[in-house]
Amino acid sequence: MSKHLINQTNVNGIEMILECGYDRPTGSFFANIHSEGDIYYTSLVELGSKDSGWLLTVTAEHGLVVPRQMMDRLAIEAMFDGSNDFIEHEPYTQTESDRRLLQLGFRQQMSSVLPTDNPVWAWFTDSEEDLGTYALLQSKDYQAYVPSLLCDVLPQEGEWPVLDEQDVLKRLDTMHARLLKGAC
């Protein structure tokens, strides 16, 4: 089984340690989240196989981001049936976009193919509310599939616009305000 450790401050300002990896015998991911002796989450008590969607849902629910380099490594381990590596990753500082996406209920998506040099992270929400069709909100670092009702992002000449970080944040603020007003 592989083991990855990373320190990160979650969206609520709590310094947490994420310990996760891929277990070859079970063909499954695992995760433990703790801080100063307090255990916030452990998958040790759960039965059944856990895929990358499960891992990224758990991290999002605890206000954490899996950094791209770590995610790429986990994807390779799952694809090629694990490793026995222990890797302590550099602490990750969440960007403002990370925090806003997490607060809006988005989670990351792990690539199902070999990692590429593309630095774009895919985020999506699987809200059970009927939010209509989805639009692509993207910057040089992010692709977020967001409900068009909440975002007003339209393709220009058949392609989705690439926004700068400030425009992404403005649109996320718009989404948040519309959700609070019950626009959906």
C-alpha cells in the first residue's frame, strides 16, 4: 500500500493532516484526516471498495484539496495497481478559488488517464437539486463545471472563455449569492 501525507489548512482555518493512498490487496483508496490528536475522519471502519470519487468527496467534505502532483501520483498508483511508496508532500496553501469552490460544494475530479502537462484541475458539483444545464467556468488553472443558471458563462464562437483569477472569483461570488437567494 502507498502512503501519502500532506499538511493543509482547511476552509475553516483548521490545520489538518491528510494521510491517504492506494491499497493493492483491496484495490481501493483509503484516507485518514487528523489534527493535533483529533481524528476527523478514518476509512478504517468502512467496508467496500473506495474509488477516486470517494477519496475526493471525503477531502472536499473536510475542506481539503488534493494538490495536482499528489493527485497525479495517486491516479498512477490506482491505474497500475499500487506501490509501496511513502511520500510526504510539501504543505499546500489553498487559493481563494479553491476555498470558494469547496464552500460552494464542488469537488475535484481525478483524471482517469495518465497525467499530462496540462495544469488544469477539473472541479464539479453533483448537487441533487435540479440546476439545469452546465457551463464550463475555466481559468488557466481550473475547469469547473457549474450550473448555467448560477453563473452566466457563455461560450464565445464555440469555445468557452478562459478567465483570469479575479473573473473566476467574481463569478463564484455570483453563484454563491444566487444560491443564497434560492435562484435554483
